[in-house]
Amino acid sequence: MTASVILGASAHLKGPHVDFAALSPLIALLGGATIVLLVGLAPSRALRRHGVPALSLVALGACVGLSIWRWHSNEAIVSGALRIDDLSLLLNYTLAAGGASAVLLAWRSRAAHESSHGEFYALLLTSVGGMSLLAAAQNTVALFVGFELLSIPLYVLCASELRREHSLEAGLKYLIVGAVGSATLLYGIAMIYGATGDTDFSAIARALSRGGLASDSLTLGGIALCIAGLCFKASVAPFHQWTPDVYEGAPTPVTAFMAVATKVAALGVFLRFFDTALIEAQSTWGPALAAFATITIIVGNVGALGQSSLKRMLAYSSVAQAGYMLAGVVVATKLGVRATAFYLAVYVFMNMAAFAVIVARERETGLGDSIASLEGLGRTRPLLAWPMTLSMLALAGIPATAGFTGKFYLIDAAVSGGYTWLGVVIVVGSMISLGYYLPVIAQLWMRGARAREESPPAPPSEPLPQLAGGSQELDARTPVEVALVAILAGAGTLFFGIIPQPLFELVHGAGGTFAGLF
């Protein structure tokens, strides 16, 4: 009798309709991660070393291709838990670019070698999948699942150099701080659910528009905890303390991936969650986020001054950059969304150019990520020096670079949204940043080449064959794929600084996905 009742009840159960076509970019990433993990078990050493990263690039390329196919689709899927629109698809392109760059930088790295290749790239693709899920989340449950799916693989990737103490320490620190951030975010989500009785973003917004619920203490407490949890992930001061140590200790390809991809995911969910679910409380969280942005810009820029480690300097720089990008969230306008999306896209180019050069110099010299490793690089390796120069100029916001266009866009959004003083803070922060970006450029071009370089660490595997037509200016120890990332990212930084219109057209639709914004 009991069995028949259970069978009868299960016959009436029906799951939500799943639009697999709309979900295909995420399926490509997670399916690719599964295939990469299995291929990594192959007995062939060449297949593990070269086939696995190549398959990872194929998975990321499939994600981009399927995202292009779904462009302008603007649909809710999985019972409204996810929204596939121009913003989520644009962030997919950005995440795939960051992921592909990380794959190329890690192709012959010690981290991938010690992690048996398959596990390393499977974790990286899984993390990109979590970020893609987070960017499309339209429900607090999906938001938290995406948050954890991106975080847990990164904890492992940070500690993937198993024989290096600093890598293991970075993984442990990131795990502890990340767990605190996740718990804080979860408490905030629970409090908002308790106040509104809903997990859907649109339903939360409707609930907050009724009966003064937007100013209720339970709602405000939930918003505060959600801000704190997301600020941990975005490296927003004062929740940034983990960033310099983890960036310095993690393998450099992983640091490069974290620096760009986690920013894209965190700022993407800031836009989605606060400009949709919490838009009715914007008068409360807007000034608070503006204060956090100001503190972040000051702390990040001042902290970067005098750093001798390039990775620590870029860590503090990423803190300051997070403050700039928060300006687009604060104003809660379509212009702010477009400005933030634009800056996230060019941020990938600016940072990957710098990190690719750091990877190359780590493998060429025994100086690690010290700024001294760049001494005289303009004379000996101009094809590496130029991308680093363009990266520093763009991050400082110098005209004719993508960084200048992005900062101008953010300042325009801040001023138009009534936060003129925040635009002034962005300008002042950019002026302070010249104090640590320009010394890097001086090291590249105004110092003589080192008379003697320390011996580089032993490579984990045999070098890749030099491509036909490769430049003789590149050292034999500089992998072609690393130089390719540096050159392409540097070229993108310059191109979108001079001709930003193609990217403007891409981000224009991102702002239109928020019906409640003006």
C-alpha cells in the first residue's frame, strides 16, 4: 500500500522545464571540465601535457560560440532561477577570455605539472562555470551555488604547487577567508529571505516596494551582510586583507585568473543582485557602497606604493580597481551598468598583459616576481616590455589606452548619477597610482640590462617547439604561448583605447536588461 502511494505521488512530480539551448554555454564549460579530467588520466604523457590544455581551450571556445548564438535571447530559464541576457553573455565572453589566458599561461607551469594536468584544468573550467552561473543568477539559491562553485576550485588551485610552502599557505588563507565570506553572504541571504519570504530577485524587489519593508531592520541587516560577503570576493576594503598574501603565494597563472575572473563574477553579481532585487533600497545601500568605494580606492593605491613584488603591487592595484568599478554599481543606472561592464572587459586585457610578462620573467630569471626582474627589459625583450608598458599606462588611466576610456565612462556614470565627489575620488586615485605604475615603466626602459641574471628555476617539462616565424627577440626560455598572451592582451589594451566603439556596442545591451533602471 505504501509503495503504491509513493509511486502514485512520484508520477505526479514534475521538474522545471530546462531550456538546454539557453543553458548550453554552461554545459560546455562543465562538460568540458569532465572530459578534461578523464583525458588527464590517459597514460600518454604528451596527451596529458598538451592535449588536456588544448581541450580546455576548446571548451572555452565552445562557451564563447554558444554565447554568441544566444546573443539577444533575453530569457529566464530553470523556473526563473537563471537569466540569459546580454549582460550574462557579455560576462561569459570576458570570463572565457580570462580563462583561456590562464590556460595558456599555465600550459608548461609547475602548478599544472604537479597537479597532474587533468585536475588543474578541470578545476579551472569548473571555476569558470561557477562564475558563469553566478553572472546569470536570478535567484538567491542559484547565486550561492554559483558563489561556491567558483570558490572551492580556486582554493585548491591556489595550493596547486604542492612542493612550495607559499602556495600551500595561500590556499589555506584563501580557504579560511573565503569560508568566512561565504558564511557572511549566506547569513545575509537568509535574513533577506526572512524579511521578504522570497528567493527570486524580482519577487524580492516587489516585496521591498510594499509597506516600508526596505527600511526594516531585518532587511537592512541582510543587505549589510550581503555587501560584506561579496566585498570579500571582490577584494573591497576593508575586506581585502587576504588579497596581497594570496596573490603573491599562489602560482602566477592562478593569480592572473583570480585577478580578472573573480572581479568579473563578483561585480557581475553586484550589478544583478543590487540593481534588481535590492533596487528599492538603493537610497540606503548606495551611500554605503560609495563609502566603501572611496576607502577601497585610497587603501589600494596607498598600499601599492613602495611594493617590490610585482604580484603584491598588482594585488593592491586590483583592490583600487575594485573601488573604481563599484562606482558603476553605486549609481544604479543603465549608464552605470554599461560603464562597469565595459571596464570589466578591458580589465582582462590590462591585467593579463602584465601577468604574462611576470610569468615569462619568472621562468627566465631566478628573481621571481621582483620588480628587479624587469630591469632593462625594453632593450633585451621589447616584445615583452611593450605589453607591460601598455598595461601600466592603462591601469593608471593614461589617454589612448582602454583604461582611460573605462575610467572616463565610470566617472561619467558617477557624475550623471549624482555622485560627482566619487568621480573626483577616482581621478585622485588615478593620480596616486602613477607613483607605483611609472616606476615599473622606468625599470623597463630607463635602466640598463642586468649584467648577469640569476639562474632560472628548472622547467617542469621540455620546452614547446618554437613556432614558425617566431621572433628571435624572445628568449629561448620564453614559451610562445606566454608571449602570445602578453602581445594580444597588450594589443587589445591599445586597440580598445583608440577604437572603443565595438566594445561600446557590446555593452550597450547590458544596461537594457535592467527594466527598473533609467
